[in-house]
Amino acid sequence: SYSNHKLNSEQIEELLLLAEQVARNYIFSQLPAKEIKNLSVMIDFDFENELNIDCTIDIQLIKHSKLKPQKIIDKAIEKIFETIEKELSLNP
């Protein structure tokens, strides 16, 4: 959660779209696109007294894929939070 930031909902949405794109770019840099059957990146937020963010990434690979995407998913989620923290530090 992040507090003391005076972002309006439109700014938060822009920030989360940026974070989602960073995650997608990372995933596609780590996995061949032809192996990915479906990719879902969900970033939910709740903004009352502080900004709470919840991220879920689901990757479905093609049936014959031998890849194990969990480490890539974990790193992509890290990149989401790194992006958010970086942007918030630039715009206190």
C-alpha cells in the first residue's frame, strides 16, 4: 500500500496501465510469443486512505510447451510494483 500520494483516479489508471505494459513487455521478452496461448494481467486498486494494489498474472501456454512460467510471472509482478514505486517517487 502507498500513502501520502495525491493522485486522482485518472492518474492512478494511467500509472497502472504503464505498470501493466511493463509486465507484458517483460513476459514477452522472456517467453516466445508462439508458446503463449493466453496472457492476462490484472491490476486492481483500492484508494481510500491509501493506495492498495493487487496484481494477478495468468499465462496459459500451448499444450506442448515445456516452459515453466511461474518465475517469469513472479518477476513480472515485481516489475509492476517497481514501476509504481518509481513513478510515485517521481511524483510525490
